[in-house]
Amino acid sequence: MAIDEKQYNEYDASRPDIKVPDSGEGSKDETSIVLVAVRFRPKWPPSHYNAGNISLMDTEWVVVPTDHGIEVGRVMGRPVIIKMPMKAPLPKVERLASTHEIELYYRNLDREMVARDVCAERVRALGLSMKLVRVESFFDGSKVIFYYSAEGRVDFRELVKDLVKILRTRVEMCQIGIRHETKMIGGIGNCGREFCCTSFFNDFDPVSIKMAKTQNLPLNPSKISGICGRLLCCLTYEYGTYLDSAKDMPLLGKSCDTPAGQGKVVRRDILRQTVTVAFPGGTQLEFKNSDLEQHLLLQKKKAQSSNIDKRKQKPIKTDKPAAHSPKQKRSEGRQGKEKKGPERSSDSKESVGSSKGRVKGKNRHNKGRSVQSKAKKNK
């Protein structure tokens, strides 16, 4: 819910000349509304509503819709005009509360105090290990919700039966954690202000120890933990800003190229944008992140210029024949074999023909000897 600085004007209900701007002004995805904060119980965080065309002033009583029906609340501060996306509309204030509805509101508060005392007495009587934190009664009196904290599961069936008989209404038991308990009880934090969860939080965002490390905070549990014993919720406020500021900075423990040489990053100051680098000799120097970025750019430009100079250098001519690669030698050998192939084939044909003639001559000579030998035998 972003507030436009130009439209951040107080909405004065006593002046009829001030009008709510039309939704057509500005972006098509945004609309201008009159935002008002309403508190349902003392010390509860306020809820925000769209006042619409209703003229409201500080401390006025209004009727607004909630998840469990209508409720009566009190306006906190003067309404303001803001721009909001049309996809996330706020619920509107229904009307100003009447005198009768305000009386019912105070009767409801008395009913909650009576229900709290009754529940605490029955818890002691039944010996249940649970801590009653808050009691909330619906405006129409249809249900009473008891919020409690406990280390484990609690068998409160007998307790619910007794409460239903005494209060004559529906009863719901809701177990909560240590964070919600602190939010409901309230108090003053280490900073001297009221708890954030009590004053304006509606839901809790996840908090991790990594957020404290990123912001260079001391990892002392007493300094980064709240009254509830969990990590401070305010660690999430500036975490995104620290991440954006540290994007272009070298990481801790990594090597870093500096104008003084190669070193290792041992410390970073994200707000001042400085880096402390340790060198092999044991010396430590602090550099601005902008100086390191300029140094890296100069190194890249030098490397690119050297590569360009190498490409521009012409090859040196020599009288020696150019060396051939193994592939070229193989191709030349194959071509030579193909040229010599036909000559060898003709020679081989001549040699084959001469050998055949010799064989035929020998056969004829052998036949003649055999004929002569047969003739002598016949004689």
C-alpha cells in the first residue's frame, strides 16, 4: 500500500470544498481513496478502511465490516488521501455508529472482563497448565474467543462445558505462540518505543539470523532478540535495502583484485560502501567500492586492447616450405597412390601374360615327351 507523496494530503471533513479525487486520475491500475485507521479495542493495532464519501474526524465512532460480522470501532487520526492498486481494494466504512451501538460496545467490553475472570477461576479449579492471554467477544454476543498459551496440548473439554453453562453463548479456545502473546499483552521495546507488533503489525514476517549478519549487527542474543525471546521483527525493515546496496560489493572471504594487488576481503561496510582487504604480508587496506569497480574496468580494457593488438599482428614470411598438417600429408599420399595405380596395373597384366605363356610352353614340352615315351613302348 504505497502512499503517493503528491496525494498525501489530510482529508479535512469540516471543509466541503475538499473532494475525493476521481479514480480516473493517474494510472489506470490505481485509484484514489480516503484512508482511515480504526481501532476496535484499546491497545489493539488499528485496521485500515476506505472512508468513501463519509466525512470522518478523529475519535469518531464508526461501524465497519470484519471477518465475523460488523464491529464498532474508533477512528484514529485524521483520514488521508492515498493511491492504491485496484486489484487490492480495502473494505469500506458502513456508517457512523449510533449512541445505542456505542453503548453496546462498552457493554461488550464489560462482558469480556467478566468472561476473563470466570475462565481464570475455572482454570485454577481444574488445575490446567495454561495461561489466559485475551478474551474477545463478538459485537452481537454470538461467540466468545479465549486466547491462551501453553507449552503443550491442553485437555479443556471440561473447561468449555463450564464456560458455556455460565456465559450462555458459544465458546472457542484458541492456542497462540509466544510472539502473538507478546503482541496481545503489549509493552516497551529495547528502543524505548511501543512494540511494533502491538502498534501496527497485523501479521508476522519470517525473521532469520542471516538478516542480522547481512546488516553487520553483533550476534549477541540479548541485542538482536525482543522481549518475546525471538529475533527482533525490525530486522526485516532494512534487510532489502542492505541486499540492494551489497549487490555490487565483493563477498566476504573471497579474493579481490585491488590497485595494491590481490587480497582477501575480511570486512565490508555496506552503508559507507567500503571494503577492507587483507594482503599476504599481513597488511590490511580499506578501499571504496567505486575505486575497486574502476580498477576492474581498467583491467578489462587492458585485456581487450592486448587481444586486439595480437590479432592485428601480420604473420612473418619465410623461404622454408610451409609445414603441412598430418591431414594434408594423408590427402597428398592418397592422390599419389591414385596416380601410380594404372601404371602398376598394366605392368601386372604383362607379367601375368608372360607367366601364362611360360606355363603353356612347359605343358606342350611335357606332352611331347610323353608321346615319344609311348611310341618307344609300342615298338
